[in-house]
Amino acid sequence: MNNEKIKRYKISNPSSNRFLKITEDLYWARIPLPFRLDHVNVFAIKSIDGLVLIDTGINNEETKRSWDSILKNLPTKHEISKIIISHHHPDHIGLSKYLSEKLKVDVYTPKKELSRAKKIINLSDDEYGYLLSKSYKEFGFSENIIIKSKNRGNFYKGMIKELPKINDLQENFTIITKEGSWCARFDTGHSPSQLSLFDKERKLYLCFDFLLPRISPNISVGIEDNEFNILEEYYKYLNSISNDYTSDWIVIPGHEFPYYDPVKRAKNLIMHHNSRLNLILSKIKNTELTILDTMEILFDKVNNSHDIFFASCETKAHINYLLSANKIILDKSESVFKYLNNYRN
Ligand SMILES: [Zn+2]
């Protein structure tokens, strides 16, 4: 793929009805999403053992229609051999049951992604509401928002409905094609162990959600595990990019469009999170802050329940980072958690 082609992809809208060829062995389509993210990219790799589909979209009628049309208009006569899922988020795993049954093929995803998916989808509406409202209470949200979160039900499950039987993807997973080989890597940050694929010879990196071209991938604590220092893990990933790749690599992401230079993008994302941490530290100098206070400092427009969920859980990820770096301390004396400057440091 040359520079001109990349420019063209930027402005043209890939189809939601058929695969577009990016390289001789890689195809790309775009499935619409009913929220601000707008769409998710799905792929097919023409391996020597058949066509491997990657990611699916959420489980709704529009996604089914898209896939029915994509499958009718496949660009190659190769049989579909398997479906692989990059990570457990609904826009990637959502339609895997429908597709695996329709195509009668097995589904694979990294082990930790599968266990997270099972853990969340198996929560009843009440259990989910309990966990979310417990977090929101600690975060300092109003009674109104806490009650709403309790009654919201398991909205993760709502976008997937049911999982098929899914197999663990092996650590050394590789897709061999006529043109090259796509090797797997597994990283923690946006999700617990996201799969991504790279071809060293051709300098192609299929990064899914970890290195999006314009938006910063959501780095959130999970509601069942909200003490985890997930941002530190994401920093590790971002720092590994300049060792593993060079500026002339092409990055093909799970949303938006392909671009050049993963090294530059990783550096920008490191700067983005550094500046957020510094902003929190500058405000926390003279006053105690709740997660809600901190969220309002970091995010401009947080209007609906969807935005509140992502913004507050991402804020908590930043607070956890500062806590474990001993930059701030937690005052647990009240039911609402407050964070303050650590003067000992
Ligand atoms: Zn994701």
C-alpha cells in the first residue's frame, strides 16, 4: 500500500456491504455502530487454509444485514475457515454467535478476553446494577445518577445477547498467506489482552483499538475490578511500540482509517496521558477531589449514561496510576472517596 492509497482511504468511506482489498491478502469492511464511535472495521485475511474473518460488530439487525451482504459478495472463492475476535468489547465480539452458526466455523479469542467476556455477560441485571452503582457512589455521583445506574441493567449483554462457544487463541498464533505471515501479539490497556497482528516483512500492523489514528482509545477500569492500574499497562504497550516498529510501518486500526507511523502515534498518546495526569496533579494541589470532580476537569461534555460510564471509569484509571505512583493519597473516611496531594512526596 503506498502513500497515495492511504490518502484515498482517508477520504473514501469503506463499504458496509462488501470487503475492500487493502493488500493482496487483507480485506476491510466497515460495520455501522449506533453510537458516537460511528462504526467498527472488520477484516478478512486470505490464508493458505481459507479465509479468516476478524471481528464482527454488535448484535443488531443492521449488523446482520451488513454481514449477509458482505458474505454474499465475498471477493474470493476461498472457504471461510474461522472467526477470530480481537477483544471482548461488544463492537468486536457482538455478532460472533450469529456468524459462527451461519458459517459453521469456530471462533477464537485470547484467553483473558474470553474470561472477561464471560464474567461480564453472566452478570444478571441486578448484579450489574449493583456493581455499577457501588462504583458511582464511591465516585461521588448524585443520588439520581446512582439510582439510574442501578436500573440500567447489563448493557454489555444487551449488545451481544449470547456468546457462542469460543476457543482460546494460542500465544504463537500466526496466519500464513501467499504474500506473508501475520503474527499475533497480546497487549493490556484498552482491554485485558487484545490480539493484534503484524507482518514484519511488509511492515503492516493490524492494531485494532490500541493505536487509533485520531481518538485516544478508552483506558478504563472495569466495574468488577476498579482498583487495577490499567493505565500503567497501556503505557508499557505504548513504550514498546518504538522498539517493535519503525516510522515507515502502516497501521490498520479497528476504527477509522489506515495511517503511517505507529511510533509517532504512540508518542502522541503518551503525551496525551501525561498531560492529563499533570492536569489532575495541578488541580489536586490545593484541594481534595472526588472522581466526579476529576472527571469534570478532564472531560468537557459528559451528557448521557454512556459518556458518564466511559469518562468516569477512564478518570478512575488515571487516579489509580497516580495512587500507585504515590503522587496522591486516598481519604476513605467518608462513603465518597476523596483524593488528595501526597505531601510526603
Ligand atoms: Zn474496544
